Amino acid sequence: MTERRSRGDGGLHWDDKRQRWIASVTVGYTPAGKRIVKKASGKTKTEAKAKLKEIIRDYEDGLAIAPTNYTVADAVRYWLEHGLGGRSDATVKMYITYADKHVIPALGARKLRDLSVEDVDKWLTSKTGDLGTRSLKLIHGILNRSVKSAMRRDKVKRNVVDLCDIPEGRAGRPSKALTLAQALAVLAQAEKSNERIRAYIVLSLLTGARTEELRALLWSHVVAYDESREAWLPVAEAGWEHTDFAVYVWRSVRQKGDTKTVKSRRSLKLPQRCVDALRLLKEAQDLAREKAGNRWQDTDLVFCTRTGTPVTAHNVRRDFRKVVVAAGLTERKWSPRELRHSFVSVLSDSGVPIEDISRLVGHSNTVVTETVYRHQIRPVIMQGAAAMDRIFGS
């Protein structure tokens, strides 16, 4: 005789249509008096009963029941659609590309509740031969944020991605800096080029401003110190017949126009070579405005096209590489961002303290400068030797 199940254990029956065991139990009643029934299925009686116990436990703990058919792909696509508010179109496109190429094909079919630390670790390790460390951090971030979003919506109980370490990726293109001789050759060639790329190269190399900051620089942020009024005024108002000039690096071409960090907002005094380049650029731009007539767009940008519109990163790279080739360097080995690296290198070789370099380039602390520009920083640990020479003689 079949043993009767105890009261409260629920029912268990075979479903011919689904070819699975169905376990069910009444856990309570709605305010209208309707029974609240929880069900679970499995290929065996034991599996069905185990799943039902888990559902009942979650119900009694007040937790939402995570759906069994919700996949990693569902979580990622939801986050891509709803979690990227405020990002630029380019950033959204980048995230979608990485998700479609690296995340969804490898893990998308996995049930989210079944995703394990081992799954994520193996996936990241499999990508180390194809992606650099930065790209690995990016795809890990996509998956991590997607699962966190799913947790907030009760689609999964915990985020296993948060428990995984990101491995080192393949070696990327190493950062480089111009030597002093190369920098002088590039400057000399830039001064033979058109006024826009001349000023761009001179400012980037001699102030260390980021390429995204220079592209957003306004004439109202190019200032001179007016001795008679004892104030910093835009050059359009103060003119060029002054001794001290500076730029306010307060903007960038990033989304919302903000600089990379709060510390990146800085005011930099300009070397005379920069002042000369900017003055020539302003004169050329005034002529271009007259020539463009009604086609001119008054954006107040220092670096703009012949009609006043913003220059693109492509515009800058194209003009920069022409100068690099004319200076005798290999075109493909250099990019505009390496002018900033060269700024750090030249200052370091000249003995400028790392703290001062960090402030000039707008880093939050010296650790960032030493990490990002580790190949450009010359170790200056000479105080002990210098002191010994003073005490004991050379």
C-alpha cells in the first residue's frame, strides 16, 4: 500500500503531457479566499520535491521567487536598454558591440540562476588571448551591472560576477613619449603647418592638456592678465599686448562637457610659444569667419573647422600624422595623445617633481601619474647621494 504523504507536504503527481513530476503545496490564501499554490517540476520525484522546498523556503523568508527561465542574455539586454541613461551614443554603441560580441555568445543561453563563479572565471580566462586588460574589465563590468540590475528586479538571488577577479589580458600597445630631439623636430614642423594644427600640437605638448580637452577649449577660456585692471580677462577683451596668459581647462568633449575628473579642472599659465601660436590661430580664424559669411557657426571654439563647427578626433589625427611624417617619424607609431605623454616625460627628465607634474596634467593623485605614465617618469631618488656628497665630499 502506498504511504500517504503527511499533512502540509503538498501533492506529487506525474504529468504525462510534460513528462515530469509535479510537486505542489498550498502556502496560504489571498484576501479573496483563493488558495496560493506553489509548484515545482523535475524529472524525478526527488528533484521536484527539492525544488518545491527551495521555493517554499524563499516564500517563507519573504523573498521573491526567481524565475527559472530567465537567462544571462535577458539580463544583459535589459541592462543595455534601461541602464545606460545619460551615456553618449558612442558609449552606448561600444557597450552593445562588446555585449553582442563577447558576453551574449559565450554566456547568453545560461539560466541566470544557474550562473556560477566557475562559469564566469572560465569565460574571462578564455578571453585573455584576444582582449587587453581594459577590455576584460569592460566586459566584466557589462555582466556585473546586468546581474546587479537583475537582482534589483528579483530575477536572481545573488551576484556571482562580483566574486570574480579580472585576469590580465594580452599586452596592448605600449605608451610612448617623444624624446627631446623628436619633440623639437615635431614643433619645428608644426610651425610650418597650418595655424590650427600648429596651435594644437604646441598646446598639447607644452601644457599637457588632453586631446578631448583641447577640442572643447573656448576662446573665452583663453585669458590674459590685464595689469591695469588687475584681473584675468578673455583675450578677446584684453588683447594680446600683455605678459601673462593662461587657459582654463574646464571642459571636454565628453558627455555633458565635463572634464574626466574634478581634479582635471585646472587653470594653466601658457608658455610664450603657446601664446604666439594662439594669436596666429585667432587671426587666421577671423579671416575664415569673414570668408565663410553666413555659413559661419559662432561656437567660440578655439579649434574648429573653416565654418566654425567642432573638429573631430579624425580631423586631429589626420593633420597630426602629416606633421609627424614631415618631421621624419613613423606615422603609425604616434597618435595625438602621446603629446601629453611627451609633456610628462620632458618635465620628468628636467627634474620637475612628480607632485607638480600630477597637478599640471590634472591627475587626482601622484599614483595615477606614476601608473599611467610609468614609462615616462624618471625615478628621482637622488637626495641621499646628494647629501652624502655635501657631507663627505665627492
